[in-house]
Amino acid sequence: MTKPPLTLYLAAPRGFCAGVDRAIKIVEMALEKWGAPVYVRHEIVHNKFVVDGLRDKGAVFVEELEDCPDDRPVIFSAHGVAKSVPAEATRRNMIYVDATCPLVSKVHMEAQRHSDNGLQMIMIGHKGHPETVGTMGQLPDGEVLLVETVEDVATVSVRDPAKLAYVTQTTLSVDDTADIVAALNARFPAIAGPHKKDICYATTNRQEAVKAVAPKVDAMLVVGAPNSSNSRRLVEVGAKEGCAYAQLVQRSSEIDWRALDGIRSVGITAGASAPELLVNEVIDAFRDRYDVTVETVETAVENVEFKVPRVLRA
């Protein structure tokens, strides 16, 4: 039986970023150095396949430091943690390794610097996301105010409009964040911002690649986890750029083939915490059903690499 023709447009860049790659290496190197079990506070990155693979190697994932024994190493996830977490680990004489993405650490340092200069902070981010919790936890309660939308900017209550600064979560929608920043600048003309945008290079690059692919395709699939902020933003960008069907899938088994009936082109990308193996799995699933032609749409080349902490180096 002849398979119907289908063109797959692969967005590039896609998948693992330098911060995710570094965090996974940290867990693997910690297991090599200290043996199993090694504890990890929160999912090291937001991807079930990655987490399950590390769990099989001996990593134990917990939500809080209190769930860890004193005599085993603990790793803090790539999303970053509040200052109280390493402080408590130190008090308990625990061995800990901080796998916070260096670009998230940069935001932490910005927040501290602005606070040291007497400025109250406004954070643009998603309530409850581990990165937002970690960044807000760099400063005492009340020193960081959270806004999620343009509407929030209109109602946020600040101590002194002349002494404000803002930072952002690194995995937000570039366009939505620009609107919120514009609203902040309009309401608080004296507000200080970061020297460079806080949204990381990988988030920006993946969104730009989706913008290039979305107008070409009947459907867009984003390989990533439901709790992955940057993956969910890619779905939103695809929809905003005119793709009639944009969906998040963790594995090829989640593809809704009935929804794709009659299509002739599909865009595929992956969030920053999704391995390429899962992208290839999705491509193979399409090959089983269609006569597939694959085209790559590349909008940037990434060559960023972050070093692992010195304690893990040979």
C-alpha cells in the first residue's frame, strides 16, 4: 500500500541546551565519583525520559532537602534554588553540588546586585516554577515581587517607584516578555533592567526557529515535558505564528494521528531538556505511516558549553 507523502521540517536549533547538558553530566559524574545513591533535589531537568534514565543509574529524586540523608551527596537542579537550600545543606555538613544553569545564576547575581544598591526587585516569571522560586529566594521575603502578565503590572504594589529593578525567568516567551517589560517601563520609568536580556540564548533560538517553521506547516509538534516551561512556550509560539495545530508530546506514543489526518507537512522541534533520541523516535513514527521527506530549517548555530563544578573534575 502506497504511503501518503509528508514533509517534515526540523527546526534547528532544538533539544538540549548547554545548561541541561551540564546538569545531566553533573549527575552522571557524581554517580561515578561517589557511587549510588546520589540524591537530586527536584528533577534535574524537566524531562521524564532523562530523569528515568538517571534514576536507573542510581539517582534518587526528591522534592526537598529534608528528604535526603546527611551522609549522601545531593545535587541541586538546573533550575536553581533559594539561598536557604545550600545554607541548610552546609548546616547539615552535607556534600552538595550545584547544577544550576550558569545563565540562571547570572539572574541570581543581578537580583542580589540590585538589592545591594537599594532597589526592590520585580520578577517576570511563572508562579511556582522552580526557577522562579529559586530566584525569588535569593532575597528576603517581600524584596522580590512576581508579575506574570501585563495585567499584573498594573496592580503590583511597590515600595518606591523610583527604586526598582526587574529580572526575568530564563525560559519565557520572548514576545510576551517584551510586552510585560514595556508595561513596566511605562508605569515605572525609572526601573532598571538587566545589562543583557535574562531570557537565555537557547530559549530565544528555539523560539526563532519555530517562527521560521510554523508558516510552512499544517501542524507543529514540540517534543518535551508538560512541566517544561521552555517547551510549552514553543507550542504557544507555533500557534501564534499561524500554525493551526501545535501540540506538545513527550514521546511518539502521544501523537494524535487522527488529528493529523490529511496533513502534508509537519514541523518538529524539541524543548531544551528533550534529548535528540526522542526527536528521532517521532521521525521514525512518521516514516512508518508516511513517505517522508525531511528538511532542516536552521536559524542559528549554537556552540555554547558550560564547565562542570571543580569538585567533579578529575
